[in-house]
Amino acid sequence: MVLAPERSQFPVLDPADGSVIETVHAATPEDGLAAVDAAAAAAAGWAARAPRERAEILRRAFDHMTERLDDVAHLIVREMGKPFAEARGEAAYAAEFLRWFSEEAVRLNGDFGTAPAGTNRMLVQHAPIGVSLLITPWNFPAAMATRKIGPALAAGCTVVLKPAEETPLTAILVAEILREAGVPEGVVNVVTTDEPGPLTQAILADPRVRKLSFTGSTAVGRHLLAVASENVISTSMELGGNAPFLVLEDADLEVAVAQAMAAKMRNGGEACTAANRFLVHESVAEPFTERLTAAMQAVKVGQGFEPGAELGPLINAAAREKVERLVAEAVDRGARVRCGGERLPGPGYFYPPTVLDRVQPGSELLREEIFGPVAPVMTFADEAEAIRLANDTEYGLVAFVCSRDLRRAMAVGEAIETGMVGLNRGVVSDPAAPFGGAKQSGLGREGGHHGLLEFLEPKYFAFD
Ligand code: NAD
């Protein structure tokens, strides 16, 4: 008799009160390989479908998800904790990736030309790269899944999706919606686990897997790059961020504060694009900080289904302890607490909107992702110093620049080493745009036409 493995299930917890929502299957490495079998078996059939057919299935998936926004949002609130209105916004954003890539599925265009020597013709076509492993984080459990599934399926790839252990339920629902829309058996396979290491290692060791698309922390990304190197697997890496938010002396402060709130408080600060450092010209630092503090104090904290709630709990105890540690360290070094700064009473991992000013160089929260509702403010004296401070990080995902002079803001944005820049805008995410980072924030892009290319292998033919 074979004994059932000790841990065949793991619990999914509600961060608002720590209760168990549901238990889900803990996939073993063998389950992972069975998912690869299914994806490999479906690969040729899916790749052979006409692009228009794949497009129409993705478009139906967009329609289905749009009809089920409340269901998706409900699960996001339960397992991730963000307020319902924001969860519904995420669900709509997630659906948009399916629509965008349904439109891109018919644009798998190549190139044709004459060799420079005039001796022959050159033709480049794009083929699906093959079975793809998609690993997603907990902070946007629906959108990070469709941002990968959309382009993979449009390109003609089949996938194994491994969602974060905190948020498997949303991923399971997304897969169900795709099935309802007509995605064939084996094209999208979900494996859930709270021990991702051995499972993903087994999947990446299978030579049929040709792509790893990962969104998560830089530390885990670095590790997975090493694992993927064994089989020389193509990788797309959407990693951590440490976004600077620059307020130049000519900024419209009303715009700057509104956009600062968007950049900081989207997803309660638990976003890779979250403004992590506010760099404000010394001449406007006090009025900016005063207004930002007032806006932060007005944010309503509550459980995600509470009417009017704008900020939910952090994802777990460790996340809250990290925020507390970073705030305490900054205060020890001389930062001043303008609001917040102390955890809120439980249950749940609530932390209040917090503004710190006089943050000293060298403070850890200037180096690490805070991933919480904490806004550290520092000042600069001139543009050169602002750019130097903005670039003083290993990350390079996004930067925000506020100025009334668009030409100047562009020039500053060009000097900051990031993959994305928001000019007088605190949110840059858009399914139609190439999202991604420079430096240690990642490799490759998601969204736009670039997102599709990540799942395609160019093939070049030379002929007379
Ligand atoms: P994480 O790196 O801890 O986990 C991400 C995923 O990797 C999860 O599915 C997790 O189960 C898996 N994982 C963890 N250890 C693994 C291992 N050893 N082998 C294989 N898989 C493993 O990140 P998180 O806490 O879920 O998410 C927050 C991080 O994600 C932040 O750093 C944030 O900036 C980043 N993020 C980046 C983007 C982007 O587009 N650049 C978007 C969202 C989040």
C-alpha cells in the first residue's frame, strides 16, 4: 500500500483575520511533471490552430472574465486582502490582457528582405517557443496570471502556471474561466504548492520546457535564472522595484500629491511599481509633505468588503514585521514620523498609511522594497542630485517625475536608469505598453507587442 504523502493539502489564509479560507492540493514534483506531460501533449494541436481561432478563444475569455468580475474580485479580497473596489479594478485589468493579446494573436508577423550582398533572400518567421512555466506572485493574483497566459496562448504556447502559495484560488478560477471560453484541455495547467522549490526545479529540468516567465522578487528571480541556465531555458523576469518619485521645484503640487498617492497606495503599497522613495526639491518639500500627510491620513483602513475601505491588511505577519523593521530603522537614524508609524490592533495584518520625512541617507528603506503603505520623503537641492539619488539602487523598474515643464521632465526621465517612467502620472501599467525593468528589476517585457515576442522563437530562412 502506498501511503498518502503527509502534506497533500495546504491552507489558504485570509490576511484580514488569519482564518483558513480553504485548503488546496499541494502539488508534488510528480504532479508538476504530469502537468508538463499535459502541456506537451496539447502543444502541437494548439500551435496548429489558426491565429484567428486562438484570438477568438482569448476574446471569449475576456468576455467571460468581464462577466465574472465580481467572482474574481471576491476571491482576490479573500486571499490577498485588497479592498473590493480595487480587486474589481484588478480583475478588469486582468481581463484586458486577454483582450489585448486576442488582438495581438493575429500579428505574429515576420520579416522579409534581401541579403546586403544581394546574393539571396532572407525570411524570418516566428514560431511558438514551446511549453512555458509561468510563476506568479500574490500581489496581483489575477493580472499577473493573464499578463503571462494571454501572450503565451496568443503565440501558440501551452503553459503550466504556478501561482503564489498565498493566492492559488484566484489562479484556479482564472483557469476555469479560460476553459469555459474554449481553451482546450492541456493548454493551461495549474499546479499549486506551498513548497515551490522542488516542484519548479523538476519542471525546469524537463527538456520539453523551453520558457520560464517569472514575476516575483529579485532574490527568487536570481535563483531561478541559475536553475533555468542548466537547460538554457529562455527567461522573462519581472522582478522587484525601488521606484523614486521626483517632485521638481516647478511641479504642480496638487497633481504631484494626487499622483504620489496613486504611486504609493495602489495595492496598499504592495506593488513592484510602488513609489519607494519620495525625492522632493527642498523649496517645496514642506508643502508637499504636509499635503501628502493629509491625504494619507484621510485613507480609510478596513477589511476588503467593508464599505468605503481603501486600504486592506498586508499579506502576512512577515510582511508587516518587515515594514515595522524598516520604519524603526529609519526613525533610529533620524527620520520624523508625520503620520502612522505604529501597527494597528488585530486581528489581521493592518498597518496604517505612514509618512516619514527627514529620512537620512543610508536608511534601509531607501535600499529595500518597503511593500507597504509607507512614504519616506527626502530632499534634494538640484536636478543632478535628484538624478544621482534616483539611480542609487540596484533596481530599475520605474521612476516618476513631476514637473510643469514636460521637456525637462522627459530629460530627467531619460537620465534615470529604469524601464518605465511616469511623467506627472503615478500609474504606468497598461496592457498595451511594454512593462518591465532595467538593472536588477528584470529581463524582457510584458504587455504591448513586446509581451508576445517573449513567447516566440524567431526562425530565419536563407534562400535564393
Ligand atoms: P516571491 O519572489 O517570494 O514569490 C514569487 C513566486 O515565486 C511565487 O509564486 C513563489 O511561490 C515562487 N517562489 C518562491 N521561492 C521559489 C523557489 N525557490 N523556486 C521557485 N519558485 C519560488 O515574491 P512575492 O512575495 O510573491 O511577490 C512580491 C515580489 O514580486 C516583490 O519583489 C515585487 O516587486 C515583485 N513583483 C514584480 C512585478 C513586476 O512586474 N516586476 C510585479 C509584481 C510583483
